[in-house]
Amino acid sequence: MAPDTSSAKKMLMFVLMLLLAGMRPAVAQQAAPMCQADQLALSVDNPQGRPAGMPQSAAVLTVVNRGNASCALQIRPEIGFEDSHHQALPAAARRIPGMHHGPVLLPLVLPAHASATSEVRWVSGCIAPAFVSLRVGEHVMRAPFQGQLCGSQGTGSYYSATFFKLVR
């Protein structure tokens, strides 16, 4: 008995419609213009009551959209650590195990006056940055930073940062 190709086509169309319906929010996210540094505010908070522990430490980066319209924020924070003269310190992002360069990560749409946060974790003890920097497009934003980062002499200091997420 031959398979019913009409039923197979209907099922394929149904699956395609579901996939397309699921893609609409992602397409809508791309409609917001990229955030500009002058419309954002950056701050760092050392969370109280969080398990920083020995020898790990943590901080929360908060970005606030001060503008009157939504904008798109790169979801993976591109951060650095600087001394008091804004000179880069040797610290590198440790990629999440299993993460690879593809697929493309869509930006986070940051509504007007909303904020997004990213948790940053590191091993403390070796370098003491005065600032954390965040690259937004062609610009770099800075916020005062308190803490130390550590790593082996051969590899330098490492930190990890979560993707930005909206704060509700």
C-alpha cells in the first residue's frame, strides 16, 4: 500500500507553519535599532548574600536603557577590566564549556527605561581592576569595579559572564 502523499504534505505544511510562527519574535527583535552607548547607563553591584566564597567572587553588571525607545543589546557581554588609568588588564573570558561560535546569537531587545543584567564570576586574588568596561558598538562604557581576578601565570586571569537578561 502506497503512503498517502496528501497527508504527508499537509503534515509538512503544518510543521513549517509552526516553525514560522515560532520565528516571528526573533524577527521582531531584529527590528529594534542597536543600542548606542550614550543611551545606556552601566553599573556594577557586588551582590550581598550571594555565594561568592573562597576563592570565587561575583558581581552583577546592570545596563539601563535611559532612552525613550527600545534598542537591541548584544546578548553576550563584551567586557574587559582596566586599571585606574583605563589601561587594559590581562583577563580573558572563559567560554562556557560546549559553547561554539555558531549559531548567531540574536540581540536582546531592551525596552525604554528597562534594565538587563549579566552575572560575572572569577577567581579572586591576582589583579585588582579599578574599572570594568563594556563594548557597545564602537564605544566603550566604564563603571567603577571592586575586586580581584586570578589565574595561573601562564594563562592569566579568567572570568565568565552570563548572557544579558531583562530584569522584570
